[in-house]
Amino acid sequence: MHGFLLTQLLTGLASAAQLFLLAAGLTVIFGVTRVVNFAHGALYMLGAYLGYSLITRAPPTPLGFALGALATAGAVAALGAALEIGLLRRLYRAPELFQLLATFAVALMAEDLTQRLWGAEDLALPRPGFLAAAVRIGAARFPLYDLVLIGLGPAVYLALLALFRTTRWGVLVRAATADRDMLACLGVDQRWLFTAVFALGAGLAGLGGALSLPDATATLQMGFSSVTDAFVVVVVGGLGSLSGAALASLLIGLLQAFGIALVPRSTLVLVFVVMAATLMLRPHGLLGRAPGETGGAAAAPDLIRPATPALRALALVALLAAIALPFLAGPFLLSVATEALIALLFAASLHLMMGPGGMASFGHAAWFGLGAYGAALAALALRAPLPLALVMGMLLAGAVAALFGLVVVRLAGVYLAMLTLAFAQIVWAGAMQFEEISGGDNGLLGVWPPRWLQGPIGFYVLALALCVGGALVLRRALQAPFGYALRGARDAPQRAAAIGLDIARLRWAAFTLAGAAAGLAGALYVFAKGSVFPTYLGLGRSVDALLMVLLGGVGTMSGPFVGALVYTGLYDALLLATDAWRLVLGAAIVAMVLLFPDGIAGAVARRVRA
């Protein structure tokens, strides 16, 4: 028993060291630049692939392995510096979510380029004797390499602390973290300071990727999975806190090690439960502080103005074209148009939260997925007809959103977004592991609409009516006194409270309404596809919704409509046209972020007003 406990303890410490190497760079970058760097996982992935290429060409000795890992860290640091100079330097004054959008696009391009350079196959590092060695602990054998990691994690932490506390450069970094405007007044060139910090963070990510190879393989999927783990660590520890990242890595590593052994079904959900509990008890993480001014520009206020005659005419033409589409298009195009309509409602529901509500969400797929599972279970288990199944899916998502909203609406900014991500991942993990209800990874199949709606024309008409109708209901809510009050609570909370507005209740109502609308979109999607899978709850679908809203323009009423149609159209067209769709889509997103910082609809509205 003692041997088992010691083995699990050492396993947890080795996992904590790997988590810290992954998350340290992310928290250093955020602490100074305030960039929510979604490309950090891509840098970690590149570290694994570059590490494979360099280490396999080095002598099979401990020195050769160490030199290969260090060379990988230097190469990824150079790539990080180029990314900061070429792209992120232009976005420091943009809202945080636009920075996330740009770095997500970079991650897409990095995945495509990595596949082209190294192929689609997973790469496993050959294990020479020194990497395969083990020590005996009781009746078990423990890898010697993991003991090295246990010592390396604290060594890197202490080295970073010494760098930031004892060097002039470190003093400047800490000053930039505390008050970048005052640092600029003292004549410090922040541009190169930020470049150096980003290079350091990227180098740490590359080092972590290279050092993960003896215990794992280099895969194209590791970028997005690792960035989720990194976000969990830095949020639990406190964004920008290096010591917090170390403490959170230790806590999560030990919980994972003992959780796998004691409660195997908790493995997927445990870390996100920890993140959610931490944020509810300590909204800024274990060692984090309340964020001050970041220097980023806020989104432009979305003033409610009557639509111009030209815009009304354009909207009417678009609606008439949508009504006429069944008479002009074939089954495939109608299927794509149906998905675009569902995406439109999904994006409009997120826009209600993000725009007028001022509540960013990284886990909006939770409500989409809950609506999908609610409708599927109603149709399969209760034999509910289509209208009742749609209503039950919408009500399930709305009810859970109402309960969760009681807690989440009291947070703000990145921490609120991360708590929504934690909840979405908890629901996703539940769908994966409770197979008796959700079907697990196999999903729930055979969820079809009535025979008279199974053709592409019938279901398209239903989706057109419900999605456009639902989006217009949300739009009407934003034009009502509720919408004005919600904007007031976002833009001037103290004044809103002074005139008697209940800010928490307004935000809760918006959160609940957005959850119900997203649930209706998910319920429709189930009947369009005939099945539901845990991927409906995944991070990728939440990111899709973010992309639609931000590309359209979070500060405009028509932004989600434009963003949903542009993104789904571009995605489907590229998927059919080229196998390099990730590369082209990422490049297109970067171009739109740089050319239309207010979104496509926002840029058009600004030009019309000018």
C-alpha cells in the first residue's frame, strides 16, 4: 500500500512538472502583454515535432537529448518572437477577444503547416536505454525520466523567479505587469520588452513539448488539448502569477494521479471541477489579483439606431432569397444553408451575452450541446414528437443556464469566460463517460424528424422559420427597455445601480435567454444530422461561435447574422475546395482581424455613418 501511494505521489509530481512547463510560458505572456494566447498550444505542438526532428538526429545520450531539447526551445522562441512582431504587436490595443481570435487563427495555420512538414502520422520518440531506465519502488517500477522531470520543474520555476527578481530586465517585466502606462512614461521601449517576453513564453512552450516526447507521442491534436490544460492551470493559479501556476500545477497533477487510481470515472472532469470551484471561491485564482487596466481598447458601444433604408432593403432581399432558395438549390446546398441558419441562431445567442451583456464566454457550446441531448433523449426515450422534443431541449438548456448563471454572472472578463469553459468541459466529460445516458463516444443515433420533414426542403423551411424567428426575437429584446438596461449595466454599472437597476438580475436574465436560444439551435441540429455526439459540447464548437460573433462585429446588432453566414460559407467552401482549408481559413481570419477590427458589419456601419 505504501509503495502504491508513493508511486502515485511521484506520478503526480511528474505530471505537475510537465503541466508547469506547459503553463509557465502562457502565464508569463499574459502577465505582461495581457494577450490570451490561444496559439500557445500550437507552440507546444511545434516543440514536440521540432524536438522529435532534432533529438532523433542527436547522439542517443543524455547530453544529446538535453541539447536537442534546448535547441528546440530556442527555435520555438524565435518563432514566438516573429509571431509577436508580425501580428500581435498590431493588436495590443484591441479588445482581448480579438487577440484570442487572431491567435486561434495562428493555431489553425500551425496545425496545417505541421501536417505538411511532418505528415499526419503520430511520431513516437525512440527510447534509448537512458530514457527507458526505471527504479524499483516496492513491487513497482517507476521511470527514471519522470524523476528527472520532478527535479526539472522546480529548477525552471526557481530560474524564472531569479530572472524576474534579480535582473534589470526582470524588474522592467514586473513593472510592465503592474503599470505599463507608467513604464512608457519613463521612456522604456515596451515593444522589444513584449517581444522578449513572448519569445521567453514561446521557448518554454517549445521546451515543454520536447520534454513530453519520452512519455507521449507528437500528434496534430495535442495543440488544442494542451492549450486547454494550460488555461486550466493559469486560471486556477491566477492569470499572470508564476507562483500561482506552480501551485496549480502541483494541485492538479496530484489530483489527476490519485483521481485516476481512486475514482477512474472522474479523470476527464476532475480538473474542470477544480477550476470551477476555485473561481467560485476565489474569482481571480489562488494567487491572482483583480485585473487592472490592460491597455486594450474596449469594444465600441453598440448604440441602437433605426436601420437605414438601404439596410432594410438589403435585409428584405436576403430574407426573400432565403425563402426562394428551396426552388433554386439542390439537396446539398439546402443542407449547407440549414446548417448556416442554425449557426445564425447560435451566434445570435452568444452575441446577446457578449455584446449588450458584456459577458464573454468560452463555453457557449454547453447550452448548444445540452439542447441537443435534451431533444435527442426526449425523442428516443420518451418518444416525444418533434415540436415537444425541440421545446424540451430548449427548456433543459435554459434551465441549466439559469442555475449556472446565478454564480457566473458575478464574475467578469477572462475569469467569467474561463468559468463558462470549465462548465462546458464538465458537461462534455459527463457526456463522454456516462455512456448509459449519452451513449458516450458512440453518441445517440437515429434522431430523425417526421417523414414529411425528412426531405431537405421541409427541414430547411422549419429551420428558416425557427432560426430567423428566434434571432429576431433576440434582436427585439435588445431593442426593448431590457436591452437598454443591459447596455447601461455594461457601460456604466455604478450609474445603473444608482438609478435602481438590478445589474446581477439583468445579466442573469441575458445569460438564461442566451442559453435557451443556443439550446434551440442545438435541438434543431440534432434533427438535421440525425444524431448527437459529445463533440457538440466541445471547445471547438464554442470557438466557432466566438469566431462568428467577432468576425461579424460584437458591437453591432447585425454582427452575428453577418458573421455566421460569412464563417459557415467560408468554412464549407474551403472544405470542398482544398485540403489546406485550415491554412487558408486561418489566414483569412487574420486578414479580417487586421482589416476589420470592429468586425465586418462594424466596419460597414462605421463607413455608412461617416
